[in-house]
Amino acid sequence: MAEKRIGLIPYARTSARGGNENEETCSILVTDRRTILAFEKPRTSMRQGFKELFGKEANATVEKPTAIDIGKADIDSLAAMNDNLSIPHLSVEKLSLGRVMGGYFLTMAYRDSDQKKQYLLATITPPRELIERRKREGIKPKETRRQYVAKSQEVFRRALPPLIAQNAEWKL
């Protein structure tokens, strides 16, 4: 059976590949088998993720050049790219998504292919363009952030194995 796309979180900031000084922007593709962090090296398209999270109208505001359309790229090719990080869901030991000191953080503890324990810490926040557009529509930035993270949480709940999703910490 082919790997199925569950959702795309089009914008997150993480230091998964090194300390805080190496914070990078990435998109997070969640499938039924793994989570793939696609780092913006080259610049990636957030267009598909906006469409999935906020509908077609959000699509119109994002017109950035793209080397890879993460929403349509082959999953195996995307996971195999050296710049990207692929985390199989069966290797996830702990996951939490919650509000900490005014921001929303995704924390994931997992085992890499050498069975070494690794940690992922990502800040889940909508892109500035989305916050500004929704502000013009009368929606407060705090509410836009909350909705963005709630939809991101739903993506993980649908994708993760039941035991991991059940034991995950959801602190929204």
C-alpha cells in the first residue's frame, strides 16, 4: 500500500540540525508512516500548505518562486534529499505540542537509524503574510496562531499510530 499524505504544516522554525544559532525555516509533511521536515534550502513553496490549512483564498497571497512543491513532490524523493529530515512514526517515543511562554512548540523524541535518541524542537507559527492578511480580515494574531496550531495538531493526531497519539501531550 502506498504511503498516504495526511497533512502539510507549511511553516515552522526549528534547530533540528544543530543548536539555536542554526535555526531554520522548514515545512513539515506528515504522512501515515513518517514526518518529513523539508528545509528551505532552496526556497520551497508554502502554497499547498496554505490551501490545506486555510482554504483556497489563502493561496492567492503567496506567490513565491519554488524549486520543490512539497505538497506534490514524491514522498520518497523528498525524504531522501540530504537537506531534509525524515522521522518514521514507529521511532517516535514522545511527542508534545503546546503553548510555552507565548509560543507554540512541537517537541518530538525519537530514535534515529543508529538507535540513538534524538530530539526535535520546532516553533509552530503561521507565516507573517498569513497573520497580516487575517488581521486585515479582523482576526487577531493570537487567534490566527491558535487556529494554525490547532490544525497542525489535528494533522499529527490523524497520522500518528494510536498509542503514540494517545500518549502525546496536547497543551493547547
